[in-house]
Amino acid sequence: MRTKIINVAFVVLALGLYSCADNNYKVQSQSGKLVLNFALIGETQPSYCVYYDGKQIIKPSTLGFDFKDAESLGKGLRIDSVQSREFNERWEMPWGEQHYVVNHYNELRVFLSERKDLKRNFSVVFRVFDDGVGFRYEFPEQENLKDVAIIDENTQFNLAGNHMCWWQAGDWDIYEHLYKTTRFSKIDAINSKSKNELAQTYIPENAVNTPVTMKTDDGIHLSFHEAAVENYAGITLKVDTINLAMQSELVGNDSGIKVVTKTPFNSPWRTIQIGEKAGDLIESKLILNLNEPNKLGDVSWFKPTKYVGIWWEMHLDKSTWAMAGGKHGATTANAKRYIDFAAKNGIGAILVEGWNTGWEHWIGFEDREGVFDFVTPYKDYNLKEVVEYGRGKGVDLIMHHETSSAVTTYDQQLDTAFALMSSLGLHTVKTGYVGKIIPKGEYHHGQWMVNHYRRVLETAAKYKVAVNVHEPFMATGERRTYPNFISQEGFRGQEFNAWSTDGGNPAEHLTIIPYTCLLAGPMDYTPGIFNIKLKPYKPNNQVNNTLAQQLALYVVIYSPIQMAADLPENYEGHPAFQFIRDVAVDWEQTKVLNGEVGDYITVARQERGTLRWFVGSVTDENARDLMIKLDFLDKGKKYQATMYVDAPDAHWNDNPTAYEIKKLEVDSNSELHLKLAPGGGAAISILPL
């Protein structure tokens, strides 16, 4: 399916931008509800502030840069000129949470230059949407600024209050810390490190990773992130708990330099999503809209799908990635067993981890370069035979490339690895970067790795391969430009429930991530665990949700690839597995019906190209009584709702597998009463009669 641009309007603004004074300009969103003011503080320092519904959301905040071997840029500036425009388009997502996206903003472009000395110049571009603001720096080619080494980007976000925050420590290497819920003034990143077995972590400042989400005392919801990061470092936000302020703290390397580039260049967009309700943040497409249109053209060779895999059994210690030890999971026979199960149940793909040689030396070693190649299977795994067997049954293989963060090794083999996939007709790969980055001194979220992840996407695209990246740099909407970027990890996944010594993911975890890291893009959470207590494999661990919540996650957590993660034997003959068979993975539209960050959420999604709807609702450790209206259904049509809900005595710890299936006829006038158990949920298929 080709991405189509529909109904484009590009005009110079007469309305929406006005000058208050010689050095003061305002631009407002289309509705007029969101207003951004740009001014020169002291007539020389650029700043901005943001108002929503007449209330100040961001107080005057300054902008600028510090460079290595060059004067800072941020004071002593003048406005050379100002331009404005309105832009309005409707574009088609080849796959996604919805079919079409409206991209409508008013733009203010301010051209700035130094009053004296070097006369260096740049622009700040603001785009104001009804659902938030994006802005970036644009540096043209110029005589007195050619080679650029950025030590700090001094972008401020001065808050208008001590907001409630859902935050994660500003780790340069990993996002697998649990989210904290505190007032802004109580953020303490240095002492918040998750007490678990993370393969890598580095938290140098009292800073937070983005997206970071907040709620004002007036009930306004904010989320801070970035968009369209290219040849630049990822951002963390350094926290000033006294003055209630944040400032950009770019991820660097051990040299102390954050970004090395040349003019011309653009910074990433700094984004502030704003909504009256928590669900407004989820429905916002601001981050996507700040990225460039599809560069790849037709990507119909990728099909959104559900998958099974030789994966969970390793986390349960039923089998191993490595062949040594006699419990190798990735055998030809075992892969065929999973394929048979997938084919029987209409599941389109299988992931096989541990198929290639090298797993005996992949983690816990310094000398990891050259450990893996991405073409050589273990002797008990016949790659071609597995591919052909699956194809004969309508099941595709998802390739697995674990790099153990030996990045140079992977870079050298990209073409070889993807050429093999192409020769076998494979179109999806899961990549992994467990461990400290090699070369030493680089970090997962720094410029060097940002460029590597982009090379992987671009190389994969040449071979018609879609990428699901684990241990990633947080997505910034690039899936619009590169629709072969289909999913990522980017938070604590299901696997922590199997082996983490800190108790796994608490019940509230999955009521926080839709409003935080999921705002960045699709996540590969791997839901669908039916054996909640993990017996007999992991008697000291469990999944901290009910079975009904595990079903609901297929709707609440969006990804175009969704795993039926449990062992096939735990699904065989289980009535609740019908929901996993039925649920879609590609959507016409998405609606957040209710929710509060960290408490609960209910999401309804319509399958793309059909009238089928699916609803997922999850709660934290507290039971909930929720009423949902079905007014999103087509009027005049009848549907059958099949509800997979917690039993009256269900509880995430005491009785997690107790559930009920209810069927009833509904229409657009119907309301459903959902009684969610502690740590529970509800999954509903609504199919036209």
C-alpha cells in the first residue's frame, strides 16, 4: 500500500500569527486553544512560552547551544526576519493505529543572528497543533560555523507548577527501569535505579528519559519527548526540582561531546503533547506528524501479524539459547512444532531465538566482537528446512539477530545478513543489543548508536525487511518516514516477570506505559501468558496480572506484530485462546474510552477494512467498576460482543486465572459494565451479525 498525500493546503498566515512588539511574536493552533509566544529576553536571548486554554503551561524558557572550541550561541542575538504558514494534509498510514492521519499546524519560523563578532545564524521553527507543540533549530551552511561539536543543547522547559509526574531515570543505555509516580519536586533519578539484573545501565545526572508525562493540578496532561532524531544524540531532560524546570541533557560519550556534525543541519523536534484527558495524549499523532513522509513507497511486502516463538521457554529455563548443555530450544523439530501450532490457529509467523552459533559467549564477556554471525545455524537447526516447512503451512519465519552490542560486527554483516533473508523470502527481523556498547565509551542513546540504528533501517529496507528492535533508542516517529520500522522494546517487557528478582512488573506497570513510552511508538511487549504462576518452571516468579488482563493487552498495547507468548501447550484446548485467534493487529481507527495514568485504561480499536471492533481494559492493583458506551459502532447495525472478563473472585495474585466468557447482542446504543479485578482486565470482541 502506498502512502497517499490528500488535500494539502500551504498558505502564508494572515491569522494566527501576530507581533506584540518588535521582538515578540505569537502563533496559535487552528482552534485557538493553544498559543505559543516567542520573544527575546533582554532583547538578545531567544525564549518561548506556551498557553493552553488561557493558562500558562510553559513559562518563559530560553534556547541555545554550547560548543567545543567555539563561543556559546544563545545570547547577543537579533531577529532578522519572521515567516509563518499554515499546513494541512491528510496522509495514509500503510499500517498503524489508524488508517488516516490529519496533520494540521500553524508554523512560526524565526531567523536569528549574532549582533556582532562571528555573525553566526540559525532559525527556530515552531509548529503549533491543537494537541501540542513541536520546535527545532535549523542551521544553514555558513562561513563562521562549519564543523560543529555540541557540548550542550540548552533548551529549557520551565513548568508552571509542581506537577504529578510519571518518570523514568535518564539512563543513557537502557529504558528497563520501572516508572516512578511522584511530584516533579520529588524526582530523584540517581537513587531510582531498578533493583534487577539489567545488562547495562548509566545514569549520570538527575535527569529523566523521555517521554515523560505530567498532570497539572488543573487536570491538563503533558508529555515531553522528541521527534525525527537523525544524526544527533538522544535527549534526556535534566531536572531542577527547586525551580520546577527541565533542560535538555543530550546523551554523549566518554569524550564529553554530545553531537558532531556539519552545517547545514537540523536538530530533532522538541515536543510537548497537551491534552485535557490522559487519553488525548494517546490519540495524538503530533510526533508522527513532525517526521517526513514515507521514503520507501510501497511496503506491502510487510504484513502486520501475530506470531509465536521459541523464546518464552528460554526465559522459563525450559530450554536455552546456546546449544551447549543439552537443552537447546532452537531445533528443527521444535520449530516445526511451533509452526504446526501457529498454522492450526491462524497465526502468521514464528520467531526462533538461539538459531545461530555464538550464544555460549554472548553476554558477560568483554570480547564479544565476532561472536555472532547472522548466517550460520547450529547443527541441530536447518534454517532452510524450517522456512520451507513454515511457508508450506502459511507461517513466515521472523529472523532473529542478537548483536550482544558488538555493533561493529553487526555493521560489517548487515548486507550479508539481510541478503540471506531476502534469498529465503523473509521480511521481518527482531534485532537485539543486550550489554554495554562496543566500542567502549558509546551508549545506546547517543549519536553514534542513533546513526547505527538508522543504518540498519536503511539497509533492511533495501532488502524489503522490517525491523523490530530490542534494547533500542526510543522511537521518535521515524516509522512514518521508514515504515519498515515496525516495533521496538523500549521498556520493561514480559520477560521480567519470568526472572527478575524484584518481583517482576507490578500490576500498575501496564497502566503507566500507554501514557508514557507507548506515546513514542509501537512496543513489542509479548502478551498472552496463560500460565500466570509459571509452574513448574519458575516457582518464585509470576505474571502480576490476571488472565483477562493478558488478553486485554492485545488491544491496549499497540504493535503491528503481536506475540502469543506462552508455550503452545498452555493454549491447547483453552477457551480464552479464541480471543487471541480473533483479535486484529492492524487498525482503521483507535479510541481511548477512559483512563487515568497509572490507574486504568480502556481502548477500542476497529480492524482495518472491516466492521470488527475489539476493546481492551486494564487496571492497576485496584479493582474498578467502569461503564463504557459503544456509540463508536455503526448506527443501525447489530453486533455480537464476546467478553472475556475477570471472575468475581479473580485477583492478580490470589486467583489470577479465574475468568468468564459472556456473549450478548449489542449496538451503538449499548453500554457495558466492566468489573475489573485487582490487576485485572477485560477483553471484548465485537463482531457484526
